[in-house]
Amino acid sequence: MTEKKIITVIGATGRQGGSLCRAALSDPEAEFAVRAVTRHPDSSPAQELRRLGAEVVRADMDDEPSLVPAFEHAYGAFLMTNFWEHMSAEREKTQARALARAASHAGVQHAIWSTLEDTRACIPLDDDRMPTLQERYKVPHFDGKAEADHYFTDQAVPTTFLRTTFFWENLFGALAPRRGDDGILQLTYPMDDSRLAGIAVDDIGKTSLAVFRRGTDLIAATVSIAGEHLRIADMAAALTGTVGEPVRYRPLTPDEWRAQGFPGAEEVGNMFQYYADCEHRFTAARDLTAVRELDPALQDFATWLAARHERLRTAWA
């Protein structure tokens, strides 16, 4: 019996890493073994991954020496950072550099780095359409990851650069519809009539597994993924049909969104403005036919909704 190739998964108890763990552990071909990396190996999500067959190990991206054993004897690695935990692009870059060094030291044969575009290629720092944040970024959680890309090439890590997009699962969290004064659910994204590229988190894992299966074919390639490109008004209409009550689109301006004052409001406002102002180049980079070649079961928004209609109906009650 051929020994399985080990994939080290950073962020294994989170959304992206967890989706790859589930995809690999449920794969009928069982080509890969999963080494799930977490700071909290005794947590319920970590215990569930162990139950499903993963090896669970402790490591911390802020503690570079702790990463070394997590990569030992690994064939591949799924690498990501979580801006929203600390909201610092500089810290993300430091973490990415530590991941690149650890993967290089271990001789990982194929890494996937979950990254994003540099928004300043479309909206330069001197463009006053949106404020500059953290002194040198337009959308820090995009731009910091983009700046970190070179760490992997500098360390000669064979890397596929996976560019993701808006998670539809955000509809269960901070970006869920909210009831207006009239009691009607509203989506208040500052997107005007521009299309938003979205994806189901599970498809990030399935796409990543397909990239690993391709072997060396996609090393050094940038793979940009989405499940569908939709106007927010069309998303609201689809949600209306799913939850059985009206969901309206109430477009804010980016300035109105940024002025809401909650933690991260400027960051998210800039993100949506980037999605809108740079719609064509962002969606064009995400060829849905090409993504479906990697993930034939790629979900569109309607498919994603259909599988979650009961949860959606109760989530916003």
C-alpha cells in the first residue's frame, strides 16, 4: 500500500483550512494525509478533525520555531493568515514570512498560499477615491497578502498562489442582512450596481485539493477562484426566495459605510469600493469555467442557498 502524502494545513480549525481538511479527509481516493495545525489542539474543532482522521499538531505563526515540526516530512502545505484576528497587515506579512521559511526549511514540494490582489494596482495610494489605511495600504488585508507573495519565491518554495474572494458564509456573520426601522431585512453593501465575486468556503477546500492533485502543473501559477459574480440586488432577490420574506438591497456609498464606526469599518468599506470600482479586472481574473475544471461541483449562489435555507431562515429571526 502506497504511503499517503502529508499535507500540513495552517488554520485547520478555521474556514479555509478547515474546508481543505474536510475535502481531503472525505476524498474517496484518500491520496493525502492531513496534518491539521492549530494553536488550540484541545479545542472542539481540533478534536473533530482528529475524529475524522487528521493528525492534529500545535504551532503558532507568531512563534516561528514552533512551525518547524509542523512541516517535517510534509509533501504539501496549505498556508494562510487571518488578518481579522488582529487587523494588522504588517503582522500578516511577518506571519507569512515565518510560514515561507518553515516550508522552505522542510523542503515542502508543493505549497498553496492563500492570497489576494494588491488593490493599489487599480487604486494607487495617491488616489483619493478612498482613504489610505495603516499608512501605506488601500485595503490592508488584500495588500499585505499580496506583498507577502514574494517571501515564498524568495525562499524557493514551490508555490501555487490561490486568490480567493468574498465568502458567502459572511451572510451568517458581520455582513448578514440587518432589519431596517420598518422591520424589513436589508443588505447595505456599498456596491451600487457592480457585481460581487463570491464563493462557498467548501469550494476553497475542494479547489485546493484539486490543485494538489495536479502535482507540479500549477506551481508558480496564480489561481483565482469564485463561484459566481452577482449584483447585490440579485443576491437580495435570491435570499428573498430562500428565506420566505423580503430582503432588500439598500446601497450605501463607500463613505457612508466607512462612517459607521465599528472596528474594521474603513477596511471593509475600502474592500467593497475596490470590488465595485475594479469590478471588471477582479471578476475577469476569476474565470468560472476554469474554476469548474478544478472543482466540477462548484456551487453557484442558488446552490449554496438551497443547501442552507433552514439555517438562513433562523439566522436572521
